[in-house]
Amino acid sequence: MKPELSVVIPVYNEEAGLSKLFARLYPALDKLGIRYEVVFVNDGSRDASAAILSDQFRLRPDVTRVVLFNGNYGQHMAILAGFQATRGDIVVTLDADLQNPPEEIGKLVDKMREGYDYVGSIRRDRQDSMWRTQASRAMNQLREKITHIKMTDQGNMLRAYGREVINLINQCSEVNTFVPALAYTFARKPTEIIVEHEERAAGISKYSLYSLIRLNFDLVTGFSIAPLQFFSMLGIALSIASAALFVLLVVRRFIVGAEVEGVFTLFAITFFMLGVVLFGIGLLGEYIGRIYQQVRGRPRYVVQAILEEKAETEKSAAKLVAARD
Ligand code: UDP
Ligand code: MG
């Protein structure tokens, strides 16, 4: 008996808000009147989240499954592991902190039923700090230019994916990825809707400025090599400019003779160039580091245990075996 809807929720140190999440998520899903399952992925939380999730599994084993990681592998790895465990035709991802209201899942499902295989969402009134919202908006525009992936609100995880898109994602073995972008590259008929957004119910954001920068590099380098190509173009332009400067200086040497004026200007130009070169090397490093991680081919995450109800057929098979013995 396959569920129609699977909801995937990554959980990392969310003990403070999980009970509030359960109290709103399950009623909202029950109200939809369809067969559903909720797949929680505990991303190596160091608080009581894993225990709280196991308790919830015992309360609603018919519709709950819990994947337990043995360490912290990041939100996107957690979502990918959740995808592996899903069986529904429609898969919805959601944050555990109630910033995405569970009551909005119904809207995504309705849209999917209109024949779309990817429904993104745009937060109507984003409840995050000012700088966070502004920085996201700027990064969003830059990223769209570089990767040609259309996501109005890339940081928003409340999204629905069709079974075929999920199956394709399950075949990928990317180490550093960004799930909504990966899904977008496989979608045949994507669309977006507007959803509500709330403040974090409890706990704090799990993303520091540093991890946000890392994530944005994943998003750009994982889906485009345009930054590298831009750099070779910039290299050509700068080489031409410095060749011209060289010619100019040589000509001056013969007309005016030896001179040292303007030497600081030359320093300034040199330092600027050094900065550009360093950035270029760093950018190369971003790609090479990812190639390195990819070729090592280590497991992307390690699942310690999966809490799920044995399928009926397996159960009766077990009963048969027990009876025979
Ligand atoms: N998360 C995770 N692993 C991590 C970081 C975050 O599974 O290493 C989960 C977290 O529990 C939450 C979701 O990813 O359900 C989004 O995280 P958060 O709300 O902290 O991000 P923000 O809303 O600040 O972007
Ligand atoms: Mg959040």
C-alpha cells in the first residue's frame, strides 16, 4: 500500500521545536485525506532530537519513518537520504523549525495534481533578519545568471517533487549538492507558488555566515562552470591591458628616459591584479576540492538505523516462518 504523499524533514538539534512541529504537521496531513508518510532524517543531532523522533515513531508508526545518521552530514545529504526512503508519488520537503507552515503542504499537493512535476515556493513575507533577506536576494540573482536555474526563492525548502524527479535524484551520487537545483535540472514542468513564512518556532538557525557561503559555492559550482569561463575571459582582458601598459612604459623609457614617478600607481595595479589572481586560484580550488571529494567515492552519509514499520507482506512472511518453525 503505497502512500500518495511523502513528507521529508531534515532534523539537526531541533529538540526545542519538534513537539510543536508534530502538533501541527500530523493534523494538517490528516486533514488532506490522502495516504501519506512522514520521513524524518536525524542529521546527527547532539541533543535529544533522535529520542524525540523515536517516540514520535512509536506514536504514529503507520505514517512515520525515521532515518538516523551516525553524524552530521548537512541538510542536503539528510534530504537525499530521506528521498531514498520515500515511496509516495509526490514528495514534499520541509524544514523542521516550522518556518514553513505545514498547513501549506496541501497547496503544493493541489498544484502537483494539475500536472506539474516540480512545485517551488516563494515566501510571501520572509521572516528572517534584514541582512539575511537582502544577501539572499542578491545571491539569488547572481546565481540565476550563472546557472540558468529559475528559483525565485532559492533558500526556501518547502517544495514538492514528482516521483520521476525523485527517482532521477536517487540515481545521482553528488557529494556537494543543492537539492532544489538538482531537482530543477530534471523537472519537465516546473512551477512556483507563493506560501506563508513564519519565524522560527524555537531554537536557532543552523547556518552560520560561513556555511551559507559554502552552500552558495555548492549551488554555483555544482551546476555551472561559467565562473571558470568568466575567469579565462577576464584573464584575456587583463593580459591585453597589461600588454598595452608594458608597451606604453617601454616607449616612455626611450622618449623620457628612466623615471620612477607613478611607481605607487603601478603598485596599486599590481596589488589589484594579485587579488584577482588569488581569487582565481581560490575559485579553482573550489572546483578541485569538489572533484577530489567526488573521486574519493566515500559514502556520502552513513545511516545508523531506520525506524519503520515492517511492510505487511514481510510481517506475514515472518509469521509464516515463525509458524513453520
Ligand atoms: N539542518 C540539518 N543539518 C544541518 C543543518 C540544518 O538537517 O547541518 C536542518 C535543520 O534542522 C532544519 C533545516 O535543515 O530543519 C533548515 O535549517 P535552519 O532552519 O537552521 O536554516 P535557515 O532557516 O536558517 O536557513
Ligand atoms: Mg529555518
